[in-house]
Amino acid sequence: MNKRSAVFAYLLSLIPFTQIIQIKFIPIFVGSAIISLESKKINAENIDFYSNRAMKRAGYGDIKGAISDIDKVIEMDPKYFNAYYNRGNLKSRIGDCNGAITDLNEAIKITPFLPYAFFLRGLCKKQINDYSGALKDYDKAIEYDSLFVNAYVNRGNLKGELKDYIGAITDLNEAITLDPNNALALGNRGKIKTDLKDYREAIKDLNKAIELNSNFAKAFYNRGRSQYFLNNYSAAIKDFKNAIKIEPNLSLAHYNLGVIEAKQNNKKDACRYWEKGSELGNLESKKAINLLC
């Protein structure tokens, strides 16, 4: 193999996949749900006031203010499940996964059978790379609600990341059976089918995902990957460009466009795409520039 062929073999082996999409936000419980017996000793109206104001603040984007209000609720009633659950939910939104997990642990101690608490804790554990813990929490969420579509989607996504492709497809199949128009489930199943080299079936899923959500950048990206591996370069270029229109900082799409241009001997255009990919922090683009530009 000559040097040029070796370079292309290296580059083409690196056509990467996107990070699997997760559902980050789940419902907040609003209003006066069950208040513990200790609340009889205090003014329950104050709990409602701070709880409702917290939800309004959260709706306006004042997450810290919302958390401050929920702190007051917990001071008044240390056994109020909703407060711990909602505070954990809000902490997860600002990236405080460890704080969220602490609150959700407390919520689950008080009310151990609510699937959303396990689901949210699973999302947080995934964010801190506790994959085993995340899977166990998704299992619990599904155990308590066998129709919980988002739990199947996220468990399937995580299994895919852990290379358990059969388990991933099984979960995503279940999600799609429950919700045939779930664009995330279809998009992620298409992504995994691409990883499994089942390119034509992947494209069918990704077509449907894009039909349901025309702004689904990573569905365009992953369809572009499948088109590339089927040697449909024009279609792949179109998909990668559409992905960039929706998500301009999707560095992998810039990199892959460069790979296709290089394969077609368009060195100038290839280097231009790699330069943009490199600006966006894509390491493979930097390697490609050093090799060919």
C-alpha cells in the first residue's frame, strides 16, 4: 500500500459517530402533592407558596432562585418528596449531577416507587460516568412503569454506547412500539444500525426521524455516515451539509466532508473543511491537516 492509500485508509477508518442524544429534562411536580405528617405542625400554605413560586421561577429560567425556594420548603418539611425530587431535577439542569443524585436518593427513600425519580437519577449517573448505576436506575424506572418510553430510549442509548448493540436495539424497538413517531428513538436506532453496518435499514430509520423532526441534525449526520459507507457520496455530502446548517459547530460533519473531498482528490476543499473542524476542536481534523494539507 503506497503512502497516499495508507493515509486514506487511516482517514476513512475514523468516520465517527455522534454522541447519542439524551433526554435531559423531565417533568417537575407542581402544586400541593402529599405533604408529610410533620406538615400538620406548620403552615402548609407556606409550603404551597414556596413550591409554586419555585416552579414559576424555574419556568422563567431563574433556576437558582427556584432552588432557594425549595430549600425553604425542605426546611419546613424535611420529608416532602416533591421538594427533593424537584430540587434534584433543577440541580441536574445546571449540571450539578452530584447534588441532584443526593436529592434524588432522599426522594427515593421517601417514595421508592416513582419511576421518574429513578429515571432522572439514571440520567445523572450517566453524566458522571456511573454507567452500571445508570442502567440499574433505568431498569427500576421500567420496572415501575413498563410504558415509560423515555426510559427505554435512554437505556437503549447507553447500551449502545457500551457496545451492547442487541440490548440497545431491543430497547429502542420497544420504545418505537410504544411510540411509533418517537424521532429520538428512530434516530438512535438508525445510528446503532449504522454502527452495525446495516446501512440500508439505518437509512430507513433516519429518514423517518428526519420526516418527524426536520431539525434533527444528528439524524442527518448519521444518515450521511450510512450514505458514505454505501458509496453514495453526493447524498452523504448533502446530509453532512444539512447537519451543519442546523448545528454549525458539529465538528464531525466538517471532518467527514473533508474526508469525502480528499477521497475525490479535492485537496483544497478537504483542507478547508478540516481547518473548520480543527477550529471547532476536532482532533481528527488536526491529524488530517498534518497528513495531507
